Amino acid sequence: MATPPDKLHPACAPGAAPGGSALWTGGWYNFARRLDSPNFGPRPEGANIDLVVVHSISLPPGCYGGDEVQRLFTNTLDWNAHPYFKSIEGMQVSSHFYIRRGGELWQFVSGDNRAWHAGVSSWRGRSNCNDDSIGIELEGVEGEPFEQAQYEALVDLTCALAQRYPIAHVAGHEHIAPGRKGDPGGAFDWAALQRGLGWERDAFPDASGVT
């Protein structure tokens, strides 16, 4: 991981008090490439942004390196460019962040706003996880391994999020929408993420393999 657990900033802890940081300009992370999505809205009044949701995505599935994901999140994808795109034609979705195979980080929606990444979902006894979560997409395919650079970027980003928001939980899309979604999938290394963050077991899903 990018940062050994015993060297983490104290703010890189679940539930760390939010506050100002040179890492952020409002809800925009200063170390991400910004591309604004129109697919967002305000969070409900009093929303407690304490959950990070990890997803995986590639367009077409298994194809890496193009700009199709960015185009999907900005409503500019050519639905006729690939047969698979016809199956998702008209979809309007977004994620706060997107981590490419080499670790390059993009941001589409301010963390202060509600991105459209979770869909019908429930976690921590709350429904509608879009209301109080941060969505992070990893370029990849459900069930296939991710790159070390992606884990490093995910650890760094999650630590930065914990400095701005009271993050207390990390879960996969598969955990908040079981039976409907399966990403990031069985090949995602939850134990590696826990080691990188240095967080306690109760910040992660029961079925993640974290000990």
C-alpha cells in the first residue's frame, strides 16, 4: 500500500471529524482530474456522509483505456458505438470518483452533493445510500483482479475523504444492493484495503474477508 498503517495521518480513521484541508476545494479533491457530470443533486438536509461505496466499471465490459466511462457519466456516450451500449442506452448515472487501472483519479461530482451511483440500496439500517455516501468506481470487471496502483489510489483517496467527511464505513456495491449488484466482486482484496487504511474490522462488511 502507499502508506503503512502505522504512518497514517490521524484523520485517516473511520469517523474522523470533518474539517478544512489543503486537499480539498469545497467538495472537490485537489488531486483528482475534474470532469463535471450533470447527473447529481443535493443531499437531504442533515445527511451524515459516513459511507464509501466501492464499485467496478469498464465500457464495454473488459475493455480498458478508453473514455467511455467518462462519456457515460457526462451523458455524451455514443449509444451506437458498440452493441453493448444499446443495452444501457439512455442511462443517466454518475460516481463521485473513478480510478483507472494505472491509478489515475477522476472526479465527476462534488463530495458535498449526491451522485447517482448506488441505486436501490440499504446499509447501516439506512436506505437510499446515494443520500449519504461517496461512490468510487474502479476500472475493472466484476470478479477479476484490480491493480496495485488502484489500491494505492483508493487508500489515499479514502484517507483524504476521512479528513473532510465523518467516514465510518466502506462497502461494495454488492453489499448495499445484494442480489441486484455484484461489484466490485470476489477478486477485490478487502484485506489489502483494510491493511492500507489501518481501520478496524467493524468499518468493513461482514462478508469481506477482513479479520
